[in-house]
Amino acid sequence: MEKNARRLQVRIAKATQEGRWGKVKALQRLLTRSFYSKMLAVKRVTENRGKRTPGIDGKIWSTPAAKSKGSLTLKHRGYQRKRSVNSVLQYHIPG
């Protein structure tokens, strides 16, 4: 897991040194969407001092099954939850 993510990070650093900015952007995109990177991110969050602090979803991923399921729910723009329409923003405009 760490090996695959590390390999992408090394490729990004090498492309940066060479000034290949298109390649850097493509590799960064690949890294953020990579299964191994998501698993590594979940591992880092759930195996540190703050592991008992719930995340934005209000849940604590303590079991291996929860960690696996949690890593699959990660999207490119972070944790995606079902959003409901805010009733405060709905109002009738007379006329």
C-alpha cells in the first residue's frame, strides 16, 4: 500500500524537477484517486492519537471492515454525504 503511493509521489517529484507541469498535474490526479492512496489516508487517520475522534460523518472507523468500507466512500472532493435541501433557502416570491 505504502509502496504504490510512494512510487507515485516519487514520480511527481521527478516530474516537478524536470518542469513537466502537465505530467505533474496528471500524476497528482492519479494519486488523489488511487485506491492505495485512499487506504493509506484511512490508515494514517485511524492509527494515530486522534483515532477516537469522529470524522465529518460522525463515525469512528475502528474495525478493519469499517476502515475498508470508509475508504470506499471517499470521493475526490472528500467525504460525500447525502444532502437534503435546506428549507430555509426555499421561500415563495409573490407576484
